[in-house]
Amino acid sequence: MEGGKHYEVFSDLVGVVLEDSWVLDVDVSATAVVFKLEAALAPEHPAYQSAAANETHCYREATLTVRSGSAIHVRRSTAPFATDASGEPDYGHIDTLHLAADHGPDVWEMTGDWGEALVRQPHVDLQLRASTRG
């Protein structure tokens, strides 16, 4: 897997601004990390709709699944989660998703207030929920 920006390597992340997307939940298994997101979409994303007047991005509910054929090493944050204005849990953002060459070839590191993960040769899938905007 070639190095580069996450949106250049993982086609499902083109037009997704992870560092501005809200992590609402995280589910971890031996070979997958599944994030429930309020995903921030940029204009280059095919599902982008004009942002609300008080928003920088178009936001859509989404599920981001990061899988590997190898064990994923996850360290969850011990800090309590925040609660957003609607009363939902808020685990911050996915602040980084980049190659972590110091951990070996093809290992990617993900970090944020939710914790951190090391994933070898990740497969990334982003599924947007149907838009409720009319």
C-alpha cells in the first residue's frame, strides 16, 4: 500500500473531513474498528449538499469500518466522553489517520479523543445513512 494522505489512499474517504467529523460511538473487535460518525463532507464528496447556514461542512450520519486481516491494536481513551447539545455521547474526532512507518510497513495509525489504533493493511469502508433533507 502506497503512502500518502488518507483521502488519496482510501477512495471511500475522498471528500470526507475526518478531523471535523464527530465520533458518536466506537465498536472494537479483534480485526475491525467501527465508528458511528456525523461525517463532515466537503464539496468534492458525491453526497455533498450545501452546508447549513451555521455549518462549515455538510454533515451526514455514517458508519466508518476499518478492517484488517491482522489483529488491530486499539487503546481506548480512559477520559470520560463529552455529551453534545442533543444529549448524545461525543468522542471527539478522528484527528489523524496516517502511515506509522515506525511500527512497520503498511501500518496506519488512527488517533483522537476516543483513543488510538494501529492497523496493518487497513480496508476502509464508509457507509452514509440516507439523507433526510428534502
